[in-house]
Amino acid sequence: MKTPYSTTTTAARFLLLGDSHAGPVGRAAEAARVPFRGGPLGAGREFHADFFDVRGTDVVFRKEETEHLYRGFLAELGAEDLGALDIPLVTTFGFSAHTVATSENWRIYRVRGGGFAPGFLGSGLFADIVRAMVRDALAFYEHAVGLGLRVVSLMPPQRVPGMSDPQVFFAAQETVRAELAARGVEIVDVRARVTDGTGFQRPAFCEADDTIHGNLAFGRLILADLLARGL
């Protein structure tokens, strides 16, 4: 795994915890010399369900390597636990929508002809399924907000690999966005600036030779949004 980011000895402006989608944001902050701590902790699929436990005002990540990185970030910030954090928390947890949208997961919900029944992707049943799939990500946000932290979540690049269903991707990310907003989480959403008429990410904001990630230009847009929020 990539060595955790570290930009400067200047007081950090935010703690970045996330999956690989946090990478371009960290690189953009490094390039702009914006002080922060943190970085990717693992793959997106690892931060949907069963990945942490609450311990008082803290969290304990179940994967040893993730927990080690997390403790290192807190130590760099001089924070004993998550509740002692005095800067905003920026995270991508729960927004690995392409994983949720893996086509095989949704095969049993298709009707004759291969599509979904009218209204299914906007139904309560669909939302319930998505919430169940990302249940611990939602619990993480709820815990962090409950500690009084300012929490900012980053919507993912609008890229759908071949293994995933685009319809489910777009609907699932909307379900997650709504759930986080209801929990008091701020959402960074740069879709209007990076997509074309199809709703997919334009090549200028896509990592080359990659079907999932945004590039440095994408990270810079997200960083600009964070800075505009006062981070």
C-alpha cells in the first residue's frame, strides 16, 4: 500500500480517510502544498460493511493494516482518538458505488427481457438493499457526526467498469448521498463539472488506462471545493 501522505509540518487542515478514490485528492493537496494528514486505507469494497467497531469516542478498524495506518494518522495529529480530532474529517467511505452496482448482485431483481421493473431503482426496496450493503459506512458517518466532528464525504468518479450496471451505479450513489445528507454529512459533488451528456466522466478527468478512478485534475476540483468550504 502507498505510504501515507504527509505534506508539511504546518498544522493540517483536514484528515483524509478513504479508499483509492482518496488518492487523487491527496495528490492534489500535496501538489498545492495544502497541509493535511491521511490517505487511502484500502479498497472501496472494504469500507461498506463489517469493517470497524465503536470503542467509546473512537473507532477500531478490523483489518490490521488499516488500523495501523489510522493510528499513525491520529498520532501525527496529536489526537488520542477520533473524538479528539479538532479538524474536519474528509472521507470516501460508502461511495464505492461501482462495487455496489456489480451486475451479478442484481441479477435476481431483473424481469423478463433483462431490465428492471419500472420504478424499481427508485423504490424503497432498492434503497433498503443499498443501505444494507453499505450499512457500516453509514454507521461510521453517524458515529463521527455524533462526536461533533465536521464530516465531509466525496462522491465518486462517474465511471462504471464492465462488471457493474450503470443504472444501479447512478441510483445507488443517490441513495448513499441522501442517507449521508440526512445524517448531517456535507457532500462534495462535482458531477456537473466533470461529466458529459451521458452522465459519465469526461476523459479529461479520468485516470489513463484505468476504468474506475479519477485523475489529478479530478482531485484538484475536489480540493478546490474543500477549500471553498473553508477547510
